[in-house]
Amino acid sequence: MGTSLPLDRMTTSEKLQALEEIWDDLCRTPEEIAPPSWHGDVLRAREKRVADGTSHFKEWRDAK
């Protein structure tokens, strides 16, 4: 099914509203959304850096 939106005629506010509606709809069935295959690789690499002691963390208030 192809869907076409008149993006060139939509305001930024209308585009953001469309994104919010799509996101809300996707959130109703999260089990249908598989993470991308590369995501596991990134998480494993981060876990390895934590285990090796090469990752350093900041307090959230400092990171902001």
C-alpha cells in the first residue's frame, strides 16, 4: 500500500502532527517492531567497553 502526503503543502506543524499520529499508532503494537540487526552489535560493543572499563559515565544532570 502506498501512501502519499502533500508534504510540499504541509506546514511544519502539520508534518509534526502527522509524525506524532504515526508514532502513536506504532506504539500500540510494539511487538511488531523488530530492532534493526545492527542494534545488537552496538549494544554488545557498549557492554564490552563497560566491562573493559573504557567507557565512562556522567551524571545525567551533567550530561544535559
